[in-house]
Amino acid sequence: MSSFDYDVLVLGGGPGGYVAAIRAAQLGLKAAVVEKENLGGICLNWGCIPTKALIRNAEILHLLHRGKEFGFRFDHLEVDYGVAVKRSRQIANRLVKGVGFLMKKNKIDVIEGMGVLTDAHTVQVGEATHSAAHIILATGGRAAVLPGVEVDGERVLTYRQAIVQKDMPRSLVIVGAGPIGMEFAFIYRSYGTEVTVVEMLPHVLPNEDEEIAAVVDKAFRKQGVALRPHTRTEKITVQADGVEIALKDVDSGNEETVQAEQVLIAIGIRPNSEGIGLEEVGVETQRGWVPVNSVMQTNIPHIFAIGDLTGRLPLAHVASAQGIVAAETIAGVETVPIESYDNMPRCTYCTPQVASLGLTEAQVQAQGLEYKVGKFPFQASGKALGLGEREGFVKLVVDARYGEILGVHMVGPEVTELLPELSLARMMELTPAEIARNVHAHPTLSETIMEAAHAVQGHAIHS
């Protein structure tokens, strides 16, 4: 009989923490989750899920504006963004309740409050203490902000405030053209807000392949979004009726100011590692992030860390995968260590959608690898044309000698749903030749993957 209260105690009930607890319970371990706010973390409450609900509303509105193309017309279209926000909250709340049910189903204790490590096996929550043989840190991250900028929730926002505000501003400047910035740009522009997106790096979606980013850039400009890549945000000044943003062109050095009702800061995240006892216990941190090995152990072997806190890819599915590995390691069963994060899918849910994994073409070139590229455009896809979505393409970057898939880059309709075939292929070391020989149903969007695989070998059938 263990002298500890729990075999596994998880700090944080987000998509990493609650998944880790469930997997631990499945493996016969007594588990608990400490959560100071809501189960589901940022993803279910303030990020992945509610944004996708809002994006669905924006997609419908975006399509309605193309009515002439599809042969329907209407007068006096009325839209109520408040209803969209209400719908998104209902969906989020439903899923949070679902996680609560899973906790009860798996006999996992949920301890409400802020957890602080008091020693290597003890966590204090309020006045109570709880001991555990193993601890999993899953405290996540929060929005990073520019130095000297105060988020007030009215003029200066992060995703946390933007996701729940019910009234659309007439104008909005978004600082940061990563997935969060571009998704909110699509939502707000679809509802008529004048949107400007500022990005310090040379192109929007700076972590994506340049050809992919170029398609998104063109599509957003067509939608009426003002894009300002390679532009630094120097200062944000809150005024009585809005905000003033001082900008500086990275190339020319030219300076200017723009005005807007609100500014949304979307420049990344910071780890929630302060105030939870890491220093006192001796858990190593690097600039606030917690380094881990391939099975999620910190420098203290029985203390694990997962999710945004680790400084790897700050994505919900990455946190969940890490949580499963941590729980299986603790239980002493066979697991699949995460040696590399190249195989992890990356998705942006604007219109057009973006999905990728592995290396960009520029990264392959920088490594001096010999490679081939296979591309197939959606404008040659019958299903895409039927949907009225012809923008974009599928691009495979492949090792020239062995046929290993080095990178996958897609932009176009529902490409986020096309990634699993390619991530599985990469994990199982399949080549484009094998993908090309796998019969894909017609007409489907997935045929573009088959055609791109043919294109690697120089014989795409329909282009």
C-alpha cells in the first residue's frame, strides 16, 4: 500500500493534464487533477473550441457574401455576432461538462484551487496538502504581451478577452500573424470589421512554408484585410476613443501610426511556471519553460511536465500526446517516446485553411538536403470546384534518394482534415509511391494528396 495519497497528481486540467490523468487511471493508478479554473484549460474554454465555433459562423457569412456565384439572393442580411459568441460558449461549456463526466467515470479526484509544490512529493491547495508518488506539471501558458503594454480588456485585448466580447469593433489592429492572429482576422473581417494585421517577420504565418503563406496573404487581401508583414509594433497608446499604434517598417525604417478602436495582441505565449514552487523543489527551468526528456521527465525523475509549459509546440494535441506518454511511463508500461516534434500536425483554421507537418522547403534547403517536390492544385480537383473553393494546393517535400517525406504543406478547403493520412505515412515511413498507389475515393479532397504523391514521381494524372 502506497504511503502517498495518489500515484499521480496532475497540476492543471487542460488537454494535457486531464488526458494524462485518464490514461493513468486506465492503467490502474490512483489519480487526481488540481485545477484552479475550469477543466479543459485554454483549449476548451478560451481557445481551440470556441474559436472554431466562431470560425464556422464566419465561414457561413463568408459564403453568404458569395450568393451571386451560387445563384441565390436576399435582401437586408442581418447578422448578430452576440449570438455567435453565445453559441461558442454553449459548445465550450458542453465539452467542459463532458470532461467532468470523464473524471467521474475514471474515478479521478478533481481538486479545485491553485496547486503549489511544497516538496518533491507534496502539493498544497489552499489549506489542504496532497501527496503523490509522481507529479505531472500541466499548468500551460498564457498570452505574451508587448513590453509596457497593459491589457485592459476594452481597448487592448488578448485572445482571452476577444473570444467572449459580444460586440464587434469598427476597426481592429492585430499584432501577430500566427494562427491566432489570422484566425481572429478572418472572424472579425467576415463580420465587417476593418482589420489590419501587423507581423514583424517577413510574411504572414511565419512558421509555414513561404508558398503557403503567399496564398493566404493573397486571399486575405482579397477579403479586405490590410496586411503589414515585416513591420514592427513600436508603441501602443490607449486613447479616449480607441488606440494608436506606432509602426516601423523593418526594411525601410519608415515610421507611421495607425488608429483603431481596439488592438489584439497575438504574439505567442509565456509559460505558467511562476508561483507553483518549482524553484523551491528544484525543478529546472529555462527562461520559465520546463525542459523535459522524450518521456516528459524533468530533471527530477518522478516529476513530469507536459504541454505549453515545456516550450515545445504549444498545441492541444501535442499536450495530449505528451500526457499519454507521461502516464504510461509512470505506470511502467510500453510507450512511444517523443523524440522529435516534426511529425506533429500544425493547423490554422482561417479561410483558406492551412495544415502542415515536418520541414518547410526553406528548412530543407538550409540543411543542404537533396529533395524533390510534388504539388497538386485544388483548382484541378473536382470536389474542390464543386465546393467553390479553388484556392490552394498540396505540397510534398521529399528526400530525393530514399523517398522519405520531409515536409507536408497544404492550403485550401478543409486541409486540416487531410493531415492524418500524411502524418501516419510519415510515422510509418511510407513513400509517395506507396501513397500514390493507395486508391482514394473520387471525388474527394483527399485525391489531391494522391495526385501530389504522383507529382513527386513526375506523373500527376490530372495536371
